[in-house]
Amino acid sequence: MVEEGKPAPDFSLTSDSGDEITLSKLRGRPVVLYFYPRDDTPGCTTQACGIRDDWSAFEQAGAVVLGVSPDSEESHAKFRQKYGLPFTLLADPDHELSEQYGFWVEKNNYGKKYMGVERSTVVIDADGNVARVFRRVKPEEHVQQVLTALV
């Protein structure tokens, strides 16, 4: 589980373009690491398109934005292309990163319990420390919360 003020756990995951992305190699810039349940679903699309629509503000903050879900690289590539997403999506098919960061949780939908990704975001400062953690993010409010944390 990540904690504000502590170093963000390092990781390497494959991106939608097939490249390996390693957190420690991004030092020097703030990183927005957002975890979402599934590509091309209503809430996840709202969240991703919200970032896309305010992309200039993320660029102005110098932030690297990385979306993480259990979907495959191929699914991410289709999702990114379909909605013109200007940021990288990372595949976490075994949910190792989601577990490491504390966002792989038991969920309950109409009385059915299952494990899944809790929609959450971590803002990591340029030195690699956790600046903010947002849990149970509402897709419509996500962008403003994150941009406020980046200022």
C-alpha cells in the first residue's frame, strides 16, 4: 500500500505500444499514475477522456500520465486509438502493480463479491515520492483533483 510522503514503489510494465515503462526512469518529472478497472467501459472512458480534454494543463505541469489496468497491451492500444488518448496505458494483467499499490480490492456488485481494481490515482513528485493518493475516484471529478495536486 502506498503512503503519502513515502517513496513510490518502482515498477516496470509494458505499454500499449509494447515499450517497457519503468517508474524510476521518469524521475525529474511528476507522474500521475491512475488505476482503472477496464478499457472502453463508461466510467473508464469518462475518466480517460477527461484527461485527454485537459491535456494541455497536464503538459503545462510537466506531468507524465500513465493509466494502469489489467487489460492487455492490444486492448489498451485500441482504447487509446479509439478515443485519441495522448498518454500511455500500461498493462497489469496479473494485477501485481495494483496489489503492490493497494488498489486490488474486494468489490461487491449486487451482492456478488469479487476482486478488482479500485479506481484510484497516485501523484508522484519529481523525486519519486508519493505526493497524493486518491482512492475510490469519481471519473467526473478526477481531472480537477489531480490538476490541483500537481500545482
